[in-house]
Amino acid sequence: MAGTNRYGIGMYQRVLAVGSTPFERISTMYLGSLRITKQGLKAVNSGEVAYAEEKAEKLHAIVQRLDQSLDYDIAPELCQNLSKLYGHIMARLSDVTIGTDPAIFEEIHSLLNTLWVGFQEAHARTSP
């Protein structure tokens, strides 16, 4: 039964990845990163260092994927700037004090939220 469940979840993820628009894929990554950032901040504030570090690792993977998703053919200067910002976020997530310093998660949440709002506004302007 467990194999069936994993197969079903795997198929759902594949359909979602293939059937989604680029904006839907970006939305999933941003909403997930914002959720994980809040969880990491909560863990830091609760003194759960290992859990906060685990959240930082997951968040790092999402931000790395956002960076890899940039399309330099469409907007090279914007992509270069976003890549630098994603690099800064990944460096902050690698900070040795990530599990004890709430300011790191707060900064990252603020940056990601600002970017997410910008992506939503850009999408609204370009959608019919």
C-alpha cells in the first residue's frame, strides 16, 4: 500500500510540474519558501536549533531552484540582479548562526515576500 501512495504522489507531482504554467511553478516555489521561512523563524524563536537548520536546508534548495529557473534570454539584467539576490539569500542560509539568529529568517522572509509581490504584479500586468 505504501508503494501505491508514493506512486500516486509522484504522479501528482509530475503532472503538476508538466501541466503548470511558468507562473504557477514560480508561485509554488515562492509560497513554499515563504511558508518554510516562517517555520524556520518559529523554530529559532522556540530554541529548536536542529529544526531551524533543517528548514534552512530546504529553503536553500528552493532558492537554488529559483535561481536555476531564471531565463536570461528574456531579461538578462533582471536575471543577473535576481541571481545576485538569490546568492545573498543562500549565503545567509549558510550562516553558522542560522539556528539561533531570528534576524536571518526575518531578512530572508522580507526579501522573498518583496520578490513574490513583484512577480505577482508583473504577472497581473502581462496577463490578458
